[in-house]
Amino acid sequence: MTHRFPIKEIARQAGLGTATIDRVVNNRANVSTQTKQRVAAAIEELTAQEAQLSARGRRMFFDFVIEAPVRFSREVKNATGAVLPYISSAVCRPRFLLQEIMQEAEVVAALERIHKRGSQGVCLKAKDTPAIRGAVRKLQASKIPVVTLVTDLGDGDRLSYVGLDNAGAGRTAAYLISKTLGNRSGAVLATRSHERFLGEEDREIAFKEALSKLCPNLAIIPFQGGGGIYAKTITQLTQKLANVADLQAVYSMGGGNKAILESLERCRLKPLVFVAHDLDRENKELLAKEKISFVLHHDLQRDIRAAFDHFLAFHKLALEPTTKPASTAQVLTPMNVPTDLLREELIGNR
């Protein structure tokens, strides 16, 4: 594996030991594919950050621990790369642990490793469980600030939350559905990727409350599971919808929309309106093809910049952030997606 960085520097970026890095870069035996990928990613990150090294200021390492489908993790990484050149008070080096599914023990172990090796801040997207909250408290007690991204932790022990106003988004989804369906009766499918993501729970609670007032004739069919993963979501959701006959709308709170659409097709269901979240690559394509009706979008770059602002303020390298941590949902349709993004998806699918 070719590189131009010291083994110690790669080890720090990857969060691995120097002996492991030495085995990987020298193509020695007994190294897992996952470890090789982790080292390759660390070298790629160092290369991308090299231009920033000429900046004056303190060099700081920040850890991103994200449980999310690849499509969202990719957006997080892209957004981080986009905001780093605009941070002048320090040289910020992100380290990424991105997995589609993480068990509670895996998240806790990752946070323990970060605690042991040190970090200037952790940006966390994970389930809200007692063990994970305990690991976050331990980091905070050791002066390693934790900022939650998109989904929060229940007891508030983290430094701050950045991301969407989830309750406001849920109410917006109910409003859009009510304006589309009017006084129709029938069912609305409300999907979440997992019951332990607090942000999705906030969306669901607000959605149910608002829809019951706006459309009392509509029954809500809740669905939790799949983790936004294609095959798992199809299997579980198809079973859930097997006996549903009058589905009028879908509110997808946790992603996996291609899988949801496939499940609907298998069950021969054609809802009149489909509300989704986040303008990732998959949703750009679905919106351009009018497979979904509305996307509740928020500026992920703004969220990531807010996270860095909180970290730098914690370390006395910046003023306290003045922007509100929760961002308002922007309603996107096939008619108002930024032209360059829409064109990109249409060209890519010819």
C-alpha cells in the first residue's frame, strides 16, 4: 500500500496500533480485509487533509461515530470535507467510524477506544440506550466533548445536538399529507429504521399528533425495523403490508426508500403521496423520477459546521455558536430541487 505518511501518523488517524499499520502497509499476512479498508481510508483522509496542514493553529483530532446506511454516511463525510477548509482557528482532522448497523456493545467499545487514545471531540449518531449514554458521560467527564448528530440522546449529557428539528419535521409531513389527501379515509404508513433512534421517535410522535387533528379519518400503520438496509427492509415491510388494502400515504422517517417502494409494489399498493427525509443521492434520483412526492431536507454542511463550532468553543478556540442547533426542514419537490443536482441524477440514470 503506497503512502507518504509516517506509520505513527496513520495509526493515530486510523485509531489502530503502529504494529497493525506496519503489517498492512508492508502487505504482511494475518490482516483482515476490514483492517486493510480502515487503513486505506485513514491514508485517504490524511491525503485530503494535507492541504490544511499549512494553516496556522493547533492540530486537533475529531472522531465521527455514525450508525447509518452508506448513503447517509457518505453525505456526512462529504459535508465534513466541504466545511474543513473554512475552519481557520485550528487544523481539524476527522477520523471516521461509519457502519450501517452497530450493536450497542460495538458503539460502547468504539467510544471506549476513543476515550483511551484521546480525542478533541466526538460527533455521534447512535441509538439512545443506557450503555451508550454511560459511555458518553465518561467521555464528557474526561473533557472529550460529544455532539450528537440528527438523532439525540435522552438524558442530555452530551455537549450539544445538531441536526434537524425532528418534531417540526413530523408536523410538516402531516401537513403535506393532509393537504394532498383532504378528507380521504384509509391508511398511512409511517416507517422508522429503528425504535432506538430518538430523532425518528420525535418525528413520529409529532407526526401522529398533527395527523390525528388534520386527518382524523386516516389510520396510521407504524413500522420499525430494517435499519434502512435494502433487503432487510423489504422482507420485514412486505410482511407488514400483506393484508393492507387502502394505503393512501407514506411517511418515511428513517430512509431505505427504494426498499419501501419495492415492498409497496410487491403488495400492489399505490399511495397518493410519499414524504421522505434527506436529499441524499438515492432520494435525488427518486424525486427526479417522481417516485416520491416530497423530501424534508436540511443542510448537513450547516450541521457539521455547527458541530465543529461547538468543539472549538469548548476548547476556547472560538466563540460560542450563535446559530440554533436544530435546523428547519426545507420542503423539496421535483419542481424545486437545485437544478444542478437534479440534472446530475437524470444524466446518471440514462
